[in-house]
Amino acid sequence: MKHEKSRALFARAQALIPGGVNSPVRAFRSVGGEPFFVERADGAFLYDVDGNRYIDYVGSWGPMIVGHNHPGVRAAVAEAIGSGLSYGAPCPAEVTMAETITRLVPSCEMVRMVNSGTEATLSAVRLARGATGRQRIVKFEGCYHGHGDSFLVKAGSGMLTLGVPTSPGVPAGLSELTTTISYNDFEEATALFDDIGGEIAAVIIEPVVGNANCLPPREGYLGHLRELCTKHGALLIFDEVMTGFRVALGGAQARYGVTPDLTTFGKIIGGGMPVGAYGGRRDLMERIAPAGPIYQAGTLSGNPVAMAAGLAMLGLIQEPGFHDRLEATANVLCDGFEQAAREAGVPLTTNRVGAMFGLFFTDRKVDTYAGATACDTGAFNRFFHAMLDRGVFLAPSAYEAGFVSSAHDADMVEATLSAARDAFRVVAAG
Ligand code: PMP
């Protein structure tokens, strides 16, 4: 594969953009090497500026659940842009979006649109603090909730990749209000609530962790957190920026049957446009300005073009059987990865939850942060590059979940597994 044009662009970018990228994980720091620059994307494929094609399992980190450049989404956007790009005044599509989200996710009795997952989570936490009159929030090691100050404490995703425990620039007075506990540890949560339950405004969790590889909740774990929060008067926030509309149409809360007080969304509901949302119980959401005193705003929130893209996307994923088909694809893929690894003598286990999956270079089943970080990241990095060389793009870090879309058909999965059989041999050779 040639990479001259990408290399030249990266050199120019590094001179002017911190690390050469506008979001850290894109820089390939964890896996080594340099990122490719994308010229266009279509279906399950990315095409780089040097003319290379990749089967894409990143999907713009989630939104592309129906594949890139879907004609239905594109048509909706094209129609919307014919009527102007932003109004700064309410538009009909915002109402349809609110109706759609509240119908698909019934715990969201009201919803507010924002422009990113980060905005959604930091707004939800402000609401939780404002509504409870408490200051402390509880999160889980390895979960990532965007780059709001309160969340940059023992976070996942790029924070984990770069090994930054708490970001410089977060005031100690604020980070002290974030307590981090271990995901899937029932006793630790109980003990914390026994100790300081009355101080906790909210517990925020990725119900399926997608920012420390892919970690499903243990049986009953989310329900346990629900009980603790209810008992101690804390709010339960599900950060469904990744899982929402993906692990089931109604998100992780539908899949696991646990109802949070507040939910945050991003990615999918913009169909690729910059969008996020938070929603929840009516009595809580009515405290948000201008209905109530807790302030949160956004010039571009509810943008008509973004709403059009998101509504088109949400329309497509409501097709009967859509999520079952994605899950079947993820299963064939992960079963195939496991078999190919076995044949090459490489220890590998996988997790899949709906359209999300994770590869663990270990011989154990992993469902904890400690387990995820104990895996062989060197083996992952070799695998990543061997796959990239063969035209398959996995997330460039051992700590990110992978995504399949409805554009990944049986032939693409087989092409991926064929590449994987070679790539595992490369890993085995060290
Ligand atoms: N929450 C979760 C679970 C996420 O995965 C992410 C981003 N990957 C965010 C929040 C932040 O979203 P954004 O990057 O859109 O700000």
C-alpha cells in the first residue's frame, strides 16, 4: 500500500494541529505508525487519499450504523440544506426528533438536543447536581464520557491509551468530587454507597463499556446500581452515546431491562452530523432552562440539517430485524476471529453485544477493566497493522470497541476473516 499523500498531509497537520489530529485516538499513538487521511467513504468502506480501500469497523466511532454515505441519509440532508443551514429559532424536525427519541426510549420522557456526546454528559451531570443538591458523581474506571472536566479522572478511550490518569487542567476541587470505582464489582459499589451514599448526586455508567475495549455488564449488575441509587437518592445516568440505538433499538436499557433516571446519547442520532442529546424523567428535565433554573443552551442545538440526518438514520434502524441482523454479523465475525486465532496459536477471546464487539489478546474471558488492561497490547498492535496492511481498519487502540454496520455483508466479513487468518500468523510470528 502507498501512503505518500497521507504522510504529507500528516506532516502539514502536525505543524498546525496538536498531534496532527482533532481528536487524540485518530493519531495512532497507541498502535504506532501514522494515520491515513480519508478522501471518501461509502457503505462499509473508507477510501484514503492514496487510493487504498479499507473495510471499516470504526464507522466514524459509531454513527455509521447503516454504513457510510447511505443514500437515504444523504437525500434527507440534501433536502434539508435546500432550506438553509441553521435558523437559531425552533424548527419542526426538532419536535419530530424529540417524539422519536421519547418513543424509542421510554425512560426519556423529555429530551434536549445538544451537539456532541460531551455536551450531553456534562449537561446531564449538571442537571443531576442541580436536582439533588449534591455534588459528588461516581463513574467507573475505563469508562469515557467525553472530555468534560468531571469525567477526565481515570477515564477510558484516548485517556487510557495515553496513560493519563487525570488530565492536567482539571481543578483538584472538581476532580475530588469524582469518585471512580471498578465496573462490574458489586461489592465495591455497595460499600461506596454504604459509606457516602448521601453525598452522591449521580452514578454515570456506560452500560456496556465501549471505551476500555468492549465489556458487557455482569448479570444483575445494572439492576444492582439501580437499587443502590434509588435507595440512597442518587440519580442513575446511562451514557448510551455508544450503546443507544445500537445494542438494541431501545439501547442498553431495553436490552438489560434497567431504567435509568437520565440517559445521554450522541453519534447515531446525528447520522454522522455533530449531535448529542440527553433525556430522562419529566420531573428532572423540567428543571432545565427555560422551563427551570438549571442552565444549558446551544446556538446550533437542534440544527435542521443534523436533525434531518438523524431522523433519516433513526428511520432506517427501525426496520424489523435490523438489530438482529447486525448481531448475527458481529457473531459470525467474532466466531471467525476466534477460530482464526486458534489456528494460528494466538490466545484470543471476544465479547459481542449486539453490533459492538471487542478483541482481547488473552486466553481468558474478560469483563473487567483490570482484565482488559492485562491483555497483550503488543499483540493487538501487530494485529491492527497486519489488518490495516490487508485493507481492514479496526479502531487504532486495544481499548476501543469495534462496530459492524448493516453495510457489512457476508462477503466483507469473509474478506475480513481471510485477512485475519494471515494477520494472526503475523502476530504468532512475533
Ligand atoms: N460517552 C461515550 C460513551 C463515548 O463513547 C463518547 C465518545 N466516544 C462520549 C461520551 C463523548 O462523545 P463526543 O466525542 O461526541 O463528545
